[in-house]
Amino acid sequence: MRFARWIGADGVVVDGIVADVGGIDRLIAFDDGMTVLELTRRGLAWALEYGGAVQGNRADGAPDAPTVEQVQLLPPIEPPSVRDFVAFEEHVEGVVRSVGGDGGGGVVAEWYEAPTFYFTNPHSLIGSGQRVSPPRTTRLDFELEVAVVIGSVPGSDGRDLDARSAAAHVFGYTIFNDWSARDLQSREMQVRLGPCKGKDFATTLGPWIVTADAFEDLIDADGFLPLEVEVEVNGVRVGRDLLSNMGWPFAELVAYASRDSRVVPGDVLGSGTTGNGGCLAELWGRRGALDPAPLVEDDVVVMRAERIGEIRNVIGPVPPERPIAPARARSRSRTRALVA
């Protein structure tokens, strides 16, 4: 089942399901105040039953429901938090050369020890079809990812999960595009903190959440999900990979996130950028040149993931920048000077 959010005809945000009606994807709104976030709090089994009832009750009226093309899609959930992992070895190999400054391009030993993630900005999420408002950057980049959305499980508070119990917390999957300003990211990471401002201006989620039951037949014995994913810029394919090339399956990413902490319903956890051209920076690092060129205004980026769908965004203009002064030289005094 597919759950989505969009802007209705009256400008109000609407939560609902995406239903195939006569071969056309139509959007059927929840009419009782239900939200996608609340569905994750009720759990996957309850959400599937509820969604089936909504679709069944609206069967006669569904042909009049708007199509996906007639509305502005929003991120399919308002998540409490967003974590983004770096789980593809091939991605790391290329990116450290162009962003991390490692001339050898090697993957550090620490990467193999545990799945690493950072928290990104849940307030800068955008939907498929929305324009990207980038910062002042000369190296704008995309990142092809798939994310899981967490759902509740009876008797679990999402704390200190093992991989098996973590897998039960996977409510569904969505495409995740972690837009990146690589020059800002490179500067920040020289301070050994971040990435922050190089990342938090926009992240695309969408086009909807596909519930976990739709992928059960594809998950292999080790928990990996071999979905085909690809990205194109202005109609030219730049990257293509299998999601199962991750170093860890999603269940282990969720379990690690919950260690000494919690994952809660609605949390979004990105896979990290895929290899084989999942972002431009990987290719820049491998080729030693900005080839393909960084993204610029009016470029169109399309990402597709098997059984999920596609997201499409156009790069917008750079808004005016309000400068911040450099750090001031200070005395490091330990007492306050008296004021006459």
C-alpha cells in the first residue's frame, strides 16, 4: 500500500493513499483527520487494515479523486527525526577523494566497524516536483538513496533493538535525495564536525511511502533488499545500482540507531548514497575532474527505485545570502573586565 501527502485544491495539506484505479494513480484522502505519521504510531498491521477500508469505502468515488499529476506532492511524512547513513563502500571510495581530501581515496578502517550516520534537518524536507532552493555553492550535488520509515511494534519502545526486532519496526520505504553543497561540506568537515550547512537546505522524500509488506518477497536470507535504483540529470542517466550493495541491511542500521537510544514511529533512516554514480562527487573523485558538471539552475534530477516510483526536482535560483562575519580574535581572558 502507498501512503502520501499532498496539497489539496483548497491549499490545505491532505494525507491519504495512492490507489491504482483503472491503471491511473489516484489520491484518496483520509476524511477523519488521520495522518501518515499517526499511521506509523498505530503500526503496520493496523495501517494496512485502515488503508484497505479507506480504499474500499471510496471505491465508487475513486474515479473522481485527483491524479498524482494534478497535485503538488509533499514529503509523505513529517518525521520526528531524520538519520542518514553512509552504508555503500563504493560511494565512500569516490567521495573521500573529492570531499574528504584523501588523495588515496581509501576507506578508513573505522567505516567497516559499525554503520555511521548523522542527523539531518527534518524541517527542510521537500516533495517530488518541488523546486530545490540551494545555498551559494559551486558544487551542488544530489545523492541517490532509499530510506526506511519506522513504525510501532506492540510491546516495544524502540530502544536497544537487535536486528530481528528492528526489522519488525520497518513500516515502509521511500526514495531519499540528500542534496549536498560539496564545497560547504568540505569546509565543514575540516573542522571535524558535520556535515551540516552543506546538507540541511533540502532533502527530497517521496513520492510516497510503500509499506514493507510489498517487499517481503525480495529480501534475501541476510536481510538485504536488491532493489534497482537509478538517477538521471536532464534525461541522461548518471548512476545505477542495487540497494543490496549496502554494507549492512536496513534492519542492522535500525538496530544500530536504537543502541543506547530509541527509534520512534515516523523516524526516517536513509541508506546512504548508492555507488556507481549515486552522486556526482563520487564520479569527481574517481575521475579527478568535475565530470559531470555540478548542478545549476533549471537542471532536472530524476530518481527511480524499483517498486517505489520516482521523484523529480528542478534546481531553483540561489536566494540572497546574509553573510556572517569570521570569528573575532579574542583574548581568552578568564575574568571579566570592570566597566568604569
